[in-house]
Amino acid sequence: MLVHFEHPHHQIEPPRWEYPLSAYRPMINTDVCKHCGTCAAFCHMGAIRPLDMAGHYEIHPDHCVGCGACVRVCPAHAIELAEIGGVTVLA
């Protein structure tokens, strides 16, 4: 979300963070996941969101850049990066 600040003479926009897309995307092993939400809390892109009231989470591929932050913070080691069909994704 971009916020524009109005000034009588010009507009000021906050900096845009750019992430290069990776050829990998995280996959959640639902048999191992403890539904703690740590991955969602640490996702810089907001790509991991609650799926239901039972505490299950899903990764939205349109928002995920494959940075691997969720993999590193998952206390149950339930997330791993998987290659996207051997196709290189360009930003």
C-alpha cells in the first residue's frame, strides 16, 4: 500500500522496497505444522495468511517472493523451499 503525502508544491511517496523473485516458493508440511503463526508474523510480503479458524495457514503465491524468511523462523521446521517447476521467474 502506498501512502501519498500532500504538500502544496509536491507529493511525497514513501520508498518502495523491491524484492527479486526467486525460482523457489515455500511449501508448508501440514503434518508437521504446529499452527503457531510465526511464519505469517515474519513474512515481509504478507504472503502467509490464516486459512481457517483452526489455525491453518496458506501461502499466497502472488505475494510470495521466495525469500525464505518463513523457512528460517518456523520453530517446527514445517516449511521448505521448493523449486517452481524448473522455471526461472523474472520480476
